[in-house]
Amino acid sequence: MDQPLRTRRGLLIVLSSPSGAGKSTISRLLLQADPEVTMSISATTRPKRPGEVDDVDYHFVSEAKFDAMIDDGDFVEWAPVFDHRYGTPKAPVKAALKSGRDILFDIDWQGTQQLHAAMGEDLVRIFILPPSMDELERRLRARATDSEEVVAYRMARAANEISHWAEYDYVLINRDMDACLVQVRAIVAAERMKRQRQIGLVPFVRDLVTGR
């Protein structure tokens, strides 16, 4: 008996970390390495920056439109970040899951909690830790993009973000970027093969044991 092609349900992948621990770089490398993964496009109330493209980088919306989307239940998660709000529209997430596509989210622990409450077992939560707080500060300074005040703020906020590590399914220590990427890809590969994501497995096994 020839085994039929079995499709799978899509996967929602969250990468969270304190600023400077490597989640943005690992997200970019994962997207480059795995064509089955696409980045979630958030709606935001912040102004468009030079070079950004609407509906590619973000869905740029007004405060009134964002309020209406909240009232209509259009978000699977949303949160204020500094002086603006960001949210993940529900419709494209559900469409991706149904079609077997994987979506990557670069969000914090608050957004992750909301996403988990809304999507349950479709979500895989990965938290990335720095090897030490000293190394985290060194990486922040090495970026040379933030003022001393911003670095101090990010370091002060890091301890609170790290305190939520136990709310995640997987916790990785990013001592080496390439090694951490390998671990993330291994997690994604294993999660794709979980029984509940294998569409068509029940009839295949039924036919297998009955000899059809």
C-alpha cells in the first residue's frame, strides 16, 4: 500500500527574550533558513519610519482603527509598547494554521500569554536567555544604537522579562548564535511532527490496519 501524502496543521512560533539576548537575530536567521516559516505582520499605531512599507513591515493604523479592531475582537493579542500599541490580527493567523503555514512572532511575555490563551496547542513558546547579565549589557553596548539612558532602561527591564521564563515551553541559553539557531530549528522540526498536527493521520492508520 502506498502511503498518501500527509499534510499538517500550521504552527505558531514565539521567540521572546530581553533586549540584546538575540531573539531578533535568531528570528532573521530562522526566516532565511526555513522557507516554511513566515513572520507575523502586526498592526501598530506608531508612525511609519523611512523605508517601511505598509502591510509588509506593519499594518499601520490610526488610534481609532486600533480601538475598533479591539472592540470587534480582531486581535489574538495586543499590548502597549512605549507610546504606541501593537497587535496581531486574528484572521491571517487562523488562515495560516489551516493551510499548514508556520508563523513566527517576535513578541514579549505579555503578548505570549494572550496568544497562548487564544491559540492553545497551536503555539510553541521559546524563551532565549543571555549567558549572563554582564554579557547582556556588553551586547547592548556593542550595538552602539542606544544612549546610556536607553541601555540602563533596557537592563532594568531585563530582570522583569527574564522572571517569566517558566511560562515558556522551551528555554535556551544563547551562548553562541549559530548553536542557538540549531536548537530553535530542532524544536520547530519536532513540533511539526506532533501527532495532533498531522492532518489525515487517523484515516491513514485505519486503512493501514485494515489493509486497504
